[in-house]
Amino acid sequence: METPVVRFVKEYNNSRKTRFHMPGHKGHVFFGCEPYDITEIPGADVLHHGNGILAESQKNASALFGSGATHYSTEGSSHCIKAMLAILKMERGKEDGQDKPFLLAARNVHRSMVDACALLDLGIRFVMPERQESLCSAVISREQLEEAVAGCEKKPLGVYVTSPDYLGQMSDLASLSAVCKKHGLPLLVDNAHGAYLHFLKTPLHPLDLGAAMCCDSAHKTLPALTGAAYLHIHREYAGRFEPYAAQALAIFGSTSPSYLLLQSLDLCNRYLSGEYPDRLEGLVVKVEAVKEELVSQGICVKPSEPLKIVLDTAQNGYRGEEIAEEMRSFAIECEYADWQNVVLMAAPENTETDWERLSQWSAETKLVKEKKEAFPHKPFPAVKAEQVMGIREAAFSRHEVLPVYDAVGRVCAAETVSCPPAVPIAVCGELITREMAELFLQYGIEEVSVCIF
Ligand SMILES: Cc1ncc(COP(=O)(O)O)c(C=O)c1O
């Protein structure tokens, strides 16, 4: 597959032109990548309003993902999420006379979704799962969504879910999208962790399962530089949403997109169109075998999406952070650890040495050698949040920072998150409860920001 952006920058660099343009390094090496770090000079196209090499590269990506339109972002899924919500808001306009449109969303949203609601003055009505075992996961069923839609006196802007989530849990997007279609609601998916899903033998990408729009962090699972992301619009929704995409991305994006990241996305197209599906298939088999091996050794592994290995360390009597520390002594750094879990993310780029280290760790780990009683099963206290103030109003209010227990009974002013996973325990405008305060401490948050009236 052609890589027009990579080709252009290479030729420009080889031409040894005098750079009387930004960036200030002028292509001289300070860090190493400067010769390839250019800006939107003639011929390099313009990211959100392009018709040259960037448009061509994005079309290539769109063909690979089977989308109606694909847009690049150099500012992560965080940027694409804000743009998706802006597109919805612009497209709906004032059609139904609602002053403050709202979305139905599963509770485990990333903070960028709440930030988007604050910036766009949208409301969220959370659909709570029947059972929630962690802050990160809140998988909702078709029936729960049906019930939530039926309970809305006004039509929501759309439905928003995060799948896969940080713990690799996946929603039944095909069922959720069927409910959405029945009610004429677009399904938006935060697929930050699932760019690779389209390239599985049986594709499981949100676009394959009926989502209207989704964001993918290319950098999380594909060999792309940190910050590289896609905003995809489904073919059936392109006529409706694509006219607003450029403006929505531009509103929240920098006017200086990184060409290093754009080249990385461009190059990714060649990688995806080549042997990637085969390599991915091989990796899926490998990860499955590793999970089975861990289980046979007595290590608790949670079912998850194909490329994550999620260790339920609490079942083996250990906090995830302690096991993450143990892994460091085997030269392994995990993606995420909390009081319950350790999450490892794999890619075809992991080497045999990486897998050997994991195997050495599993043979030595105290999860098996110094077995303990499982932590008493504490169901995740469903956060019964009461929204007493608009998200925007609270996010932009005067505020003060208080120790968590002093904040009980006050209104949350900033999404209180532990990062990662950056999933808010309390959303701006919600009343902070004792249950929330306990959760803050469980996730290492000691102070929260509350509104001053
Ligand atoms: C579920 C989820 N959504 C969105 C994001 C934001 O992605 P990015 O870091 O690409 O901005 C993250 C980041 O970790 C995430 O875990």
C-alpha cells in the first residue's frame, strides 16, 4: 500500500531545502527525529481540511477499516471522543427544542467523554450494569439499554459505550446496536483499546458490529506513535455525520498536528494491509495458550479480549500493585495494576524473550508459591450517583480541594479519576457520597475538588 505522507516527508528532507518555517529546530538533530518533523507546508496538506497526501492516506485507512470515513488525530482518542460528541450535537441541532441534549452511557466512561460533555454542555444519563465488579468495567445488556431508552422522556442524542474497557471486557455491540437502530439512536463506541479488532479472523471492531462512530487509539494496540488515533464513521452514517467531522475535530485539535504521528499512521496502513492479520492470528493463539498455562499454574486469569492478559490477583490474595512490583524484578512492566488486577497488553511486536520472561515470572510468583486466601468478595458498590448540577456548570465553577471524607455531601467539581484508567468515580455535578469516598481511597485518591457556591 502507498504511504504518501512518509514519501513526501522523505523527499522533502532529501531535498535539503532551507527551512524558514516552523518548527524551530529546522530539521537539525537534537533528539533524533527532527529531520522528519515538519509542519503543514505546501504539498504536506492540511489535516482536517485536506485534499492532498493526508486525505489520500486517510482514504487508505478508511478502506482498510471498511469505514465510510476515517480521520486521523495526533491527539489520541481523547480528541476523537470530543469530536464524536460535537458531531452528534451539531447534527442534531435544535431539532427537538431540547436545551441540553443528553447521552445514554455505560458508567465506565473515560474522563475525556465527561470533558466533552462539559465543553459541549451535554448531559449524561448513566445506564448502570446489573453487576459491576470494578471501576473499569460496566458492561450493559440489551435489556438494560431497552429499559433505559424506554425511561427517557426525551430522545437521547445517542448511546455511548466503552468496549473493550481497560480490563478487556467487551460489550455485546451487535445487540446494543440492534436496540439503537430500533429506536433511531446512533451508537458511539470508545474503542480506544480495540483498533486491532477489525483484523481478527472474525472481525469484532465496532464498525463491524453496527456502531455509527467510534474512536481507536492506534497507539494502544498497533505499532503507531503515542497519540496517533482514528475517528471512524460507519458507511451508513457517513452522509449524516461526515459533513461535521472536520469542524468538530478542528474545534478541539491543535493547528499544529505532529507529522511524526501522521507518518506513523500512514505507515501503519502498509503494516495493516500486509501480513498483520496473519501475525495477529498467530498472536491470538499464543496469548490464549499463555492464559491457559497461567491458569494451570494456579494463577487466576479473567476472561478478556484476545490481546489482554488480565490477572485477578485478588483471587490469589494479592493486590495487583504488589504483583506488578514483583514483575519488575523479572524486567516486565505491565500496562495497569490496581488493588484487584494486573493487566498485560500484547502485540505481535512482543519478542520470544518477552514471553520467556513472563514464563519465568509465572514459575516463581508468590501468587502460586506463597498462596493466600482470596480477598473477601466485595461487590463493587454501584455508585448511586445523584446529579445535582449540570456537568458544564460544575466543571467551570469555583472550587476547592478537600480530603475525600470532608467532601461527602458536596458537589464534585472535577472528574475524580485515578489515571490510568481515567474512569471517573464521581462525575462533575454529582453529589459525593460516602461510598464514593471509600472508592476514592481504594483507588489511591485522597483529595477531591468540590464546587464552592
Ligand atoms: C477506555 C479509554 N478511552 C479513551 C482513552 C483515551 O485515549 P488516548 O490516550 O488515545 O487519548 C483511554 C486512554 O487510556 C482509554 O483507556
